[in-house]
Amino acid sequence: MIRSDQILNTVAMIQNENLDVRAVTLGLNLQDCQHPDAEALCRRVVAKIERVAGGLVEACEAVSTEFGVPVVNKRLAITPVSDLCAGHGRDAFVQVARALDRAARSVGVDFVGGYNAQVHKGASAADQLLMESLPEAMCVTDKVCASVNVATTQAGINMDAVGFLGGTILEMARRSADRDGFACAKLVVFANQPEDNPFMAGAYHGPGEPEAVINVGVSGPGVVARALERRIARAGDGRLGLDDLAEEIKQTSFRVTRCGETIGREVARRLGIPFGVVDLSLAPTPKVGDSIGEILQILGVDAVGAPGSTALLAMLNDAVKKGGAFASQSVGGLSGAFIPVAEDAVLSAAAARGELSLEKLEAMTCVCSVGLDMVLVPGDTPAETLSAIIADEMAIGMINKKTTAVRIIPVPGKKAGDKVVFGGLFGESAILPVRNAGKSARFIHFGGRIPAPIHSLHN
């Protein structure tokens, strides 16, 4: 039983250390909204979202006030739009994207995820239409987020889809050039995409989920950083090992997770909707003192990206999972540590100084929650190079039986070293150089599918 008194000692963490519940996400099945007429389909979508999610924001704000814990984002995740629009033409996909945007505004949520296709073993006609519609759909909406799952450990990597999405990302950047390619920040390409992830832009409501469900994403990089500083200060000149610091992370993650689950279960109770999972991920923000990069510096690397950064990130990720899993009755989503470059002040600064390279980021993604996240690259990066970067990241996920993802933004008209400011939670970053750009085209042009690894055969 989770008790309210177990979060009463978090007041200082909330006031001084940026503790919050990063996202309360309502997952919603929209399959029963299908209709052969696109306008009727859109009306059904809006009506169901308003009916089921109309009280979400109010419930989150009431619970936040009662417990004194900020709930930063209220979000929706829906069933894949490629399934919802199957049988319709391309225009219907964009119509549904607009309808989702209207519905999100109507109920007051920050984002809605689920403009999604699952193409890891091949693309249906509807999947292909959704991918083709991405540039328009993401540029005519503000709150709609998209994701495409192109790889799994069981199926391998759909290289036809990977190749197609490289050009799609460039087109999205071109269409949003007045906003430095911002439309690309709303698209994530996945391997092993989870069905219950509450974080954007990769949230969707998977086929194994209930009709409606509340999933919660906790946060707390600032809380972990301050806890580590106190532990190091208490040790003074005494011996303190990395195992001691890992234990401190674990205990702190327990408190953060317990707080998040309490908030999520209370929101679910008030809405009369089942509670799903807590995603344990440490999600940074551009706010000073709320950074994964800062934790790595406290743990002993003077520059994020220096040798040792990957080992420390692995330790952090593991300790977060151990502490959070013990605190929660139901863990899911991504659960670990995010390294979104533009959304983390310390990572962004390291990129600007040249301490953090694209190659080092890729190495770090082998041991953290997601992958190359909010990475900015020159606008003249070839489509095939973007596809090859995606393919590398998908291979890491496929081989290691983990979720990996790519959210990459080729910034039109700008080169490596230039700075881009998106603002809000999306942050800012210098543009990273892409070495050997244009030298992967023959690989991408083969297409086809990279077969699943031998260890996928474990039945």
C-alpha cells in the first residue's frame, strides 16, 4: 500500500531541487472511432477525447495542489493513427492530425502522441501513407507528436523505412525552416518502442493496453544531483567509493518514484481510469540544476563526453532502475536516464564547447534509456547520412534488446557550431558536426531488412 505520508519528506526536494512529476499521460484507445468518412472519423476522435480526457487537466492540478508536487505536463497518447486511418487516403491522415490538435486544445493538454506507425517488419499501405504525410501533419499542428517504430530485436531493422525517413526528416526541416527545423523535434524513430511510454514525442497507446489508462513519468535529476553533493560532503576526507554513490542514487530514486506513483494513482482514482505504470526515467530540463550532465560531473568527469562518461551513465541508469523498481508496484515505459542534448543545460554547453561529439553520444546511448535525442546537425546533412545515423542507433537497440530512438534535427541554413534556441522544455543547443557525411549512401540504397540477431530465437 502506498501512503501519502511517504512523500511528506519531499518538501525540500520540490522547493529547492526541481522535483516534479514530469508527465501525467492518459492513454486512450480510439479504434472505435473508425469511420469510412474522414470528417465523421475526425468528429468521433474529437468527441471521444473530450469525453474521456476532459477532466484530466483539472484532476492533475487538483492533485498537484493537494500534495504540493508540480505536474509539469498533461498529455494524451492514442492508438496508432496508421491503424485508425487504414483504408483512407493521405489527406485523411492530415485531417486527423488537425483534429487531434483541436482536441488537445479543447481539453487543455500540452501534447498528444500517437501519430504513429509500426513498420519494423514491413509497412502496410496505411503505414506508408502516414510516413508520407509526416512533413505536412507535423507542420500544420502544434501539439501532435509522431513516432515510427522501424526495428525490434525479434524482427530486425526495416531499412526501407529507415531510408525513407531520412528524406522525410529533411523535408520536415525544410517546411519548418522559419523555426529552425522545429517540426523534427516532434518525430522520434524507434527500435523496440514501448506501448506505455508517457514521454513525448514517442508516446503512443499500444495494442496491449486497456481502453484508457493513466501513465506517469517522474523526474528528478536535480534531486539526485543534490543528494550526491550532500553524500560527498558528509564523507569529507573519508573514503567514498562509486558503490556508495550508486547506493545514494538508488535511495533517492526510490523517494522520487514513490512520490510519482502516489500522484499518478490519485489522478487515476479521481478520473475513474485504471493506473498503468510509472516510467522511472530521469528527464532533464533546460533549467539550471536539473541536468543529467551535472550528475555526471558530480560523479567525477570534468567534461561530459570525457572518457568515463559512458561508464558513469551506465551506473546512474542501473541505480535509478533498482531504486525505482523497488518503490513502484508497476514500472514501465523507458525507465532510466535521458540525454536530450538541447533539453539539458550541461549537455548543451558541452556540445557547444566541442566536448560532446555525436560519436560519444552514440556510445552513451548503449547504456541509457533512449538514444540520440534532440540532437541538432547541419542543415546540409544528406538524407542518406541521416538514415545511416538512425540505422546505427536502431542496431544498438536491436542487438542489446533495449529501446533506442533518434530525434534528430537538421537545421536549415546553419552549420556546425551555430547555436539554435527553441525555448521552453525544448531548450537550445549548438549544432554538432557530422563526420564523414555523404559516405553512407550505398549502404542506405541497398534497402531491404537487416535480419534479427540470433539471440532473438529464445523460445
